[in-house]
Amino acid sequence: MDRIREWFAPTTAYEPIHEQADGDEDSRLAPETQPSPPFSRVIYAVFFVLGVSMLWAWNMFLAAAPYFHHRFQSDQWASSHYQSSILTVSTVTNLASVFALAKIQNGASYPRRIAVSLLINIVVFTLLAFSTIILKHASIPVYFGFLMIMVSGSALATGINQNGVFAYVSGFGREEYTQAIMSGQGVAGVLPSLAQIISVLAVPETKGKQSTSEESWKSAFGYFITATAVSALTLVAFLWLAKRQSQHLSDDDDDDRSESINSEGTSNKSVSLWVLFSKLRLTALSIFLCFVVTMMFPVFTSKIESVHNSPNGSRFFQPAVFIPLAFLVWNTGDMVGRILVLIPRFSLAHRPWALVIFAIARAGFIPLYFLCNIRGEGAVVQSDFFYLFIIQGIFGATNGYLASCCMMGFGSWISAEEREPAGGFMTLMLVGGLAAGSLLSFFAANV
């Protein structure tokens, strides 16, 4: 109990740790006055692309849901459980890989991890794309098993990628690059939702069964091959950055800088997860709680219908369009929140207690969903605007804002040689929040 009290009421002030030169007793500078490497728009762009790629693969599984529904519709068990199976396999694999990699620090080459993760994604989504043709007539058990293997492979790649990217970017010493990753993730959520809405509206409302099946596998092929292309382009961009950084560091005579990132991109210091948690406890708990609460939104979003839905009404109010629209509004808010932290006066990145309070307060959005039209059974608040923009939009914005603040600010509380292991640790807390939220979401699914 005493140890738990120490987490939240430390005997020393919870303030940033800053590197100081020998004999310089006055070098504990405020975060905004700390010298940092020059900002590069090109490097920012590469990390932005890495952020897009990080979540693009998962969003392609969501976008391909109509294909999976048609593929498994003749088997009641598979049709009812393929979504939960994808979620469970993905979450367990992702969490296990991130946890293992967070503990493996000695000799870790984070650039190599990033490259390997992108190669795995290229293989996985190439196989998925051509499986829509080659395995078109395979039995449901065979295809279901194949799909779970591919989901596991993609989740493994995502875990390796998350660990590598957030550790690697921490070594650059610029919070803007971390924000670039978070913004890229926001874009990866917006574009698939937008594409899904357009694809539904582009198809005539009544079509034959054979035509619908043909359309679904063609769309799935497009989604999967696009994920392959995104991963391939990201790999090219990252290899350029890694080569550039290696050349830059090999020519740099600053020994202190070389201790943070060496020419191989390998961490020089192993730090236990407990030590990292003791230094980052408030920020780590904030990112964990952020995603525990956030994982409630997909469950409610998939069940809430427009208050104006009717058989003869506009297609925008029918579930096939309205539900993707709700996801789009949430993801757009999320993207806006990730961009908002670039304005220093709006950022809470260096206020850990405020982040914890903010993370807990977000749970207040969950009861608001019960005021909406769940399963078309009627709404307490008869307003789509209230649902889409007050709940979905603001809930998404607070997620993007809080997550970005946590991932941008943790570097202020640790020393330079601990940045890369801390990046992996914060990724572990993020994925842990997703896993815990996913488990809790099963209870919400019974609403």
C-alpha cells in the first residue's frame, strides 16, 4: 500500500529531467528552453507516413467487413463470430508482441524492427489480396483459419512497428515528430471511413445477390492491395530516413548525441519496465485510461441509428451510410485533436496530473450514448447533430488530443539514454489500454 501511495504522492517534485553539462548547476531548463536538434519538414513527413501505415492495415480489415460477411454468411457460427475473433486474435497478438519487445532492449535495433514489420505487412496483405481470387471457393473453415493467421501476422507486424517507431522517434528529441506519427494515425482512420461511405452511395440501392458478392470481393481486393502499396511506400521512405540518419550521426562529433542514438539505431541502455513506470506513472496511466475509455465507442457506434431513419427516407439516414458517417465524424475529431497539440498554449503534454484527470473525465461520454437511438429503439435526445457532433466529434477530438499529449510529453521526465526504451514502454501502455478496453467492450456489446 505504501508503494502505491508513492506512485501518486512521490516525496520529490514531479518535474522534468533535463540533461546538464559537467559543473553546470543551473542547466535545469524549462522544456520549451531546452536546446533541441533543428526541425526538418522532410523528417516530419516520413514520420507522418509511418503513422498512416501503422493503422492503415487494421482499418483495411474494418473496411473489408462486407466481404467477410458475404464469405461467411452460409455458416451461422462463422458469420456471428468472425468480428470478435478478429478483434481477439489481433489484440492478444499485438499486446504479447509489444510486451515482449518492451523487455528486449539490449542490442535492440529499432530501425530493423520497423523495416521487418513493414515487410511482414507487405507479405500478409499481398496474400490477403490474392486470396480473394485463389481461395474464392475454399471451404469456410479453411478460409476462416487462413484469415486468423493473417490477422495474427498483421497484429504482430503492428506490435513490432509500434514498438520500433515510438522508440526510434524518441531518440530524435523533437516532440513534433511524435505528433507527426499521431496525425498520420488520425488520417488512417478518416480515409477508410470516407471511402466506405462513397462506395455505399456509389452502388445502386437494389442489386442481385451475385452482383453484390462480385462487388464485395473486388472491393476487398482493392482494400488489401492498397494496404500492401502503403506499406511498400512507407518502407521506401523509412529506409531513406534511416540511411540519412546513419550518415548524419557518423559525421557528428557530439558524443552526447551519439549516446542517445548510435549509427546502428541501437539503444545503449536497458531500463526495467518498473523503473520506467516509476518515472512515467502519471503519463503512462493517462494513455492507458485514454484507450480503455475510447474502445467503448465502436460498440455503440455500430448500434446507434439516425432518428430520421425510415424505409423511404434519404440514404444518408439509413444504417449503411449513417454508421460509417458516425465513424467518419469520430475519426475526423480524433485527427483534429492530434493536430491541436501543435499549438503550445493548448497543450497539456507537460502537465501529467491534468492528463490523468482529463483521461478519467472522458468516461463521462459513455452515458451520453444511452441518450441516442440505440438499435432504433428511440432516443432521449431526438437529434442526429447531438449524436454526431457533440458526442462523436468531441469524444474523438479528446482521444486524439489526450493520446498525442501523452506520447509527446513523456520524454521530458526521463534522461536522453532512456528515451528509446521509454518509447517502447509507452507503446506497451497504449496497447494495454486497447486490450483492456476491448475486453470491457464485450460487456457494452450486450447493451
